[in-house]
Amino acid sequence: MPLFPLPEVVLFPGRPLPLHIFEFRYRMMMNTILKSDRRFGVLMFDPANGEAASVGCCAEVIQHQRLPDDRMKIWTLGQQRFRVLEYVREKPYRVGLVEWIEDRPPEGNLTTLAASVEQLLKDVVRLSAKLMDRGIDLPNDIPSLPTELSYWVAGNLYGVASEQQALLEMQDTLKRLEREAEILTTTRNHLAARTVLKDTFDREK
């Protein structure tokens, strides 16, 4: 599979990823895959250690637009996760031998936990909206199935690529949802404390 390492970017199944393709080697890659199955692998690249993660997500090109100088805008959608077994080519772009990975079947019903994570998400959005004094609406198409919901939440944890990568590599929906519940609970509590301070300050004005 052709591989595209991207700094601090972690793609999840079902999540969109728009890209501006301008480097010559990746223009070559896109021109090649557009003639075949329109798929390539996205790997999170860590600038600190100069290495790409071993687990990534396949992206499928849904739409593309050619720009001057052979640059390109592409709109992709995350498909299935994979693990790189070995690199079979490095130039002009990386190509890897990969194996597909997926979550193990859950041992119990995750509906209650998924509902709890969704409620925490709503609490975070509500408190954020209050702090910023503007309306913030969650999209209507948030997945209800536990695994898909866990990907959606993880894909929207912006600014914490290392945490997103850890969630991507998990093969247990229960553990992924539990970790997301921890993150959202911490965020909610932090926002709630800031909201109290804001309300106090507003009353004293």
C-alpha cells in the first residue's frame, strides 16, 4: 500500500480528511492511485523522533480537484486500520506491506458506556458554548454504534495526536470508550470550573 506520513495527523475509520497535495513525490502517488483503487495509507509522523507510526488508517479518495502546477486538492474518507509489517520501497514515496486490524468482538453490551460517552460529549460542547458566549451544535450524524462512536470521538480530539494514536492502536472498543470517557470527564470538569469563575466575574461587573 502507498503510505503518506503526515505530521501530527491521525485518521480514523469513517472520518474525513481533506489534503492539499503539492510535494512532487505525493503528486506522483496521487496520480498513480487515482488510476487504481484510489486508496492509500495515512500514518502519523512524529517530528520529534523523525519516525512514522506503525499503525495507520487507509484513506479513500472521494473527490479531487487539480490545481495549477499539478498540485491537487483531495477529499478522503478513512476506511480500515492497518499495521505496517515492513517497507518494501522508500522512494519516490513509501510503500509498505500491511495487515488489516480491527477491534476484537466485545464481551458484553457497550450501549450504556457509549451513551455515557455521548452525554459527556454533549456536556463538553454545552460548557464550551457557554464560555464562548455562542451556540455550538453537535452534528446530527454522530454514530450510535459503540465502535463507530469511539472512532468519531477520537477523530475529534484535536491537538493531542499522541493520545489519538494510542486510541487508534487499541483493538478493544471497551478500552477505547473508557479512555475517551476519562478524557471527556477531565475536560468537562475543567470547563465547569471555568464556567463558575466566568459566572462569578460576570455577576461582579
